[in-house]
Amino acid sequence: MDLKQIEYILKIADEKNITSAAEKLFITQSALNQQLLKLEKELGTKLFYRSRTDCHPTDAGNVYIKNAREMLRLKRETYNIIHDISESRNGHLSVGFTPGRGTQMFSSVYPLFHKEYSNVIVEPIELSVRSQQRLISRGSLDIGFMTLRDSDKTQDEYITLHEEEIFLAVPKIHPVSSLAAPKGLPFATLDIGKLRYEPFVLMYKESTIRSMVDSIFQESEIIPEILFETSSTDTILTMIKSNLCCGLIPYYYVPKHLEDIAFFRLPSKPSWQIAASYNKDNYLSKAAHRFIQLASDYWSFDYAEN
């Protein structure tokens, strides 16, 4: 099997569209289509059902795609093992991270990593936690950085980098904000029940923090008034600063907004994990281990004095 041809077919499967796949591969649509037709002729069967709008695999196509992914995984793993044995510090590393602070983490960690592993080609991929988990489970992503609880974890490996508490965020003009501790003192604790009639902006339902937020409301027997849902914590913070709502915010964002927002700990101190994940059946290269260590250093913030 031609590995380049495999990459072409897998890109069609991922994009579900030949035109889109060709754009991602930087080849013409006709050239990609010819590669597919050539392979289908060789195999004596169609690999995809085609329509004007999309492509989806036939039964034969599903078999090809499953084994093609495994072949590419084995190739990457073989090369990584050999690079580590030879201590050449060469290779390829795909790194997944969430939008927003995940992007900030990568931007901070990559320059440090590059100084040590300048010959390792790093492929950054910005994805939701669920999307990262899907790619990791099928061997298409080397390592992923995500925030989640134990209940959100798949059967793959997870390395906890930091435990992070979730804070209640309230507009400064709200009466309860007067109960917040002055900057530099330990955070005050507030029962979310005191805000049961206030509007909240929440993260979208598919996010890993949303299941935690929903459980916080359920434990307090609150049905929140949801102003709207978003995929951005920064949007929630902006709405709180505009005095439109309250929110539940990971600690990472708290120190940056102490002047504009009143923050409280919740009585139960709910928390989740900042974690690195990888496929349990895959070899984790020395380069991947080092990237994880640098990311762990990045996330080692401390709020014991606040």
C-alpha cells in the first residue's frame, strides 16, 4: 500500500468531501479524484458513496480506512522508537489543545520545546476535548491537553497536570459583591443559592465544564436562567463585566479579572483536572514526554494564598 495514497484516502474520509480534501492536501480536485479511482480499480470495488455534497465510505471503505489509520499509526510509532533509540531528536509530534487558554499554553510551551527538539516537526491542532479524545482513541493524535473530570475520561491514558477549582463570578455592581474578599486575602465562600434568580451565561452543552456546572446547579436545587450559551470563557467574562449575568469560571481566569469581577469559592470547592492524554496502545516518544513536562510546568499555578 502506498502511504501517500493512504493519506489521500484518509483525508477524503475526514473531510467527507473530495474538493475540501484536495484543498487541505494542496492538490487539485481532479488529481485527488484520479488517485481514488485508481485505488478503487485496483481493489475492484468502490470505497466511497459520492453525492454532490459529500462522500461517505462503503463497507469496503470502512475496512480500508480502519486499517489505513493503523498503518500510519504503526509507521509513526516505528519512527518514534527508532529516533529515541538513536537519540537523534528527530520526528513528528501532533499536539492537540483547546481554543483560548489551550492556545496560550501551546504558544508559551512550544518555543521552549523547540530549543531542545528543533528537528521535531510539531503539528498543533486546536480542538474541543471531545474531538481530541476521538482522534487520540483512533491513533491520529499523539498527545492532547484538556480539562475534564474522571467521568469525562475515555479508556486512553491521562496524566493529571493540575487540579483546578471552579469559581463563582459576579458583577461588581451586584449587592453580594460586597461580600468578596479584598485582593490579596483568601477568597470568600458564597452559596450559589443566593443567586438563584440571576441570569447566567454558560458554556455550550458539549463542553466538559458544562456537565460540572449543571451538577453544581442540581446539587443546589437551582434551575438557572440561562441568558445564552457560548464556546468561549472570555465571552462569559465580558458579559459579567458588562453587568449582564453571573458565571462559573475556572481559576486560570480569576487573577486576570479581580479588578472587574467579584469572585467567590463555592462551599463544595468543585474542581476538575488539567490533563495530558494519549492513546494507551501507542508508544509515547521522549519528545512527547518532554512536551508534557513543559506543559505541566506551565500549568503549575498556585492560589493557596488567595
